[in-house]
Amino acid sequence: MKTSIVLLEVFLVAIILALIVTVINSVFEVQILAITLVSPLIILNIVFIFYCKKQKIWSYVGASILGVIGVILRIIISTQPNLEVGGGLPIGITVLYIVLGALVALKNYEAMLELKM
């Protein structure tokens, strides 16, 4: 369970860094879009970290779903060159984000199963 929390914390840092890079390198409309879409993910991530530390089963389920959402968003953004939001990231960084999101999803699902037993 500690691994799932650490991965959530790393995921939070990665989301914040991606948002900062997007805000610095984008036009105003894209900045607003990124802030609007990513801010709820950041808030949810913080909530899930807090409640995962208290071993609430629903927080592990939510964190797992958040990891899946992160993977889906990264794939969508990376395959759309017309999106200025991280569309030009090197393939290694994109793969790292996808792997991190998948690890968050899997480890939090595993932690949820541990709590159920």
C-alpha cells in the first residue's frame, strides 16, 4: 500500500510539471483549457493521497481510476499534433507518463484488493 501512495505522489508531481510546462509554452486559450482540465485531477490526486494514507478503500479505487484517466489523456494528447498541450514531448517522456499512470492504476487496484481481504 505504501508503494501505491508513493506512486500517487510521483504522479501528482508529474501532472503538476506537465501543467507548468503547458502553461509556459502555450497560448492563452490552451493555458485556460489545460488549467480547467488538469486542476480537478490535481485536487482529486491530493484527496486520494490523503485518504489512501488513512486506508479508505474508496480512495484506492478512485486513485486507480485516476491512473487510467491519466493514461487515456496522455495517449489522446500525444496522438493529436494539433493540440499544443504536450503534443511535442519526446517519445521517452510520453512513455514514462503512460507507464507511471498504468502503475498508479495497477498498484492502487492491488492495494484495494488487499484492504478487502
